[in-house]
Amino acid sequence: MEEEFLSQHQPFVFSQIKKSVKHGRLAHAYLFEGDLGVGKHLLSQWLAKRLFCTQVVDNEPCGICNNCQRIDAGEHPNVWVIAPEGQTIKVQQIRQLQQEFIRSGFESRRQFFVIRQADKMNASAANSLLKFLEEPQGEFVAVLETDAPGKILPTIQSRCQILHFAPLNGKELAQRLRQDGISSASATLLAGLTNSYQKAVEISQEEWFNEAKDAVSQWYHLLQKGDLAAFIYVQKKMMAIAKEKEQQQLLLQMLVQEYRTSRSQLLAQGLGPQLADNTRSLQLILEAQQKLGANVSFQNVAEQLVLRILKQATA
């Protein structure tokens, strides 16, 4: 699983780590930084298995030996994963890790540890980790994972090799969301709203999202028909779900996605006149987004947008 995802979506960092392992040039500490869901922990898991696998073939862990299975189950005595307890990673967690490292490993001298959401370390934990990295106990490889590198002490960053994980593109993000059980239509829409997996999941879990998705779809169909009810719909429905600035921006972006989906269909069917109308409508929505960004009220922006699209349709 790790190999397939990393090869497809993070080929650069995956290739870099594979070469480092193969030639014995691993750093003692890495900082994996990038959005949630882009493969940081998958690479940590792959690296742990590669280091302890007893049946490596072509520089790949077998995934089936006792060590690989114990790592997958979180039960290998030389592989440690630290995650926030509540809202933070506490100093006691780092100290416990240090104590374990002072002892001899049960199965080998090498140790491997991962700190997930490393930006959540409190000040005491961060300082304790820094001292550990400055004065390492024995042979180990450390991986710090974060989607907020700016919150990690510069002195810790300076002791790590930093690997940047690229954001997923729209198709990749939609595919990942579908794999996580989000419907195809919602996944495609979410991938058009953000390139962050974390943000897409957060939006999808809000009750507001499904209501907004349906409302924008209805608004779009009224606009497509050139129905003046699209103007009334702004006050009747859109204003009720556009209470916050971020919601207002998302609603317009959802409308953009409706037109882009229609555009793909028109291109496939070779419908030139309709395609030209679609292009002009998209331009009008983009201008509306700029006005909203300049603090014009959402109601004024939305109502003016409707009038401009309807006027274009009758021109």
C-alpha cells in the first residue's frame, strides 16, 4: 500500500529516501512536512519496515515477515510512534522515549521513532527533544511529521533533513477522498475547493457542506435556465447559508465548480455557443469573487452576479 501511494503521489521524496537507505546514507533525523493526507506517515511506515525487514527484495520491505507485521501492528520493540495526548505532546512522552533508548534494543541496536504532529510539542517537550538530537543515545533514525513547520523550533529544524511533500493535485485529492468513503460527486467538488486533504475532510464533515452543495446546485440550474427566480433565490436561500465570510467564498467557488463541470461536458459534446456562454459566466463569477474579497456585501455581489449572467443569456 505504501509503495503504490508514494510512487504515484510523492515520487521525489520516496526516491530520495530509497536511495539513502540503499547506499547507507540515511540522516539521523528527518522533518517530513506537508499537508495532512499527502503520505508523510506512509513514508515513515515504509522506512521503518525497510530498516527492520528480514526479507528485503530490490530495496523494498517484504511486508509479510515477522518484523514488517509487527511494525504494521504497532508492536515492534524498536519502533516508537509518539502522538499528541490531548492537544499537545508532553515532555513526559519525550523523556519516556529517551529512557527506552538508553536500554539496549531487544532485537537490534538500531532504534526508529516517529513524532506525529510534531508541531504540537509543548515548549518543554521541544527542548527535551532538542537535547536528545544534540546528544543522541545510540544508533537511531528519527522522523518528525508536521503540516505546520513554522511552529517547530528552528534549532530542531536545523538538526533535521527537511523533506517537503507536495500537495495532491485535484485528481489525486479526489481519488484519496473517494478511497476514504466520500462520494464521487462530493470528492470532485471538494478537490475544486481546496488542495488540502485536511481542509477537504473538515469541510466534508460539516453539516453545512451538504446543505450548501444542494443549494448551489439548485442556484446553478436556475441560472442555466435564465430564470429570474435565481435572483429571488439569493435572498430566499443563499443568504441563510452564507453567514460567514469563508462560507460566502466557498459558495461562489462551488458555483465555479458547477460551471467547470458543465464546461467539460460541453467540450466533449462540441457545443460551441453554449461553451462561449459558460466561459463568460465563469469570468463573471471570478469577478464576483474579487468583489467579495474587496469586502462588498455577499448579497450585493450575488444579486449583481445573477443579473449579469441573466443579461448575458438574453443578449
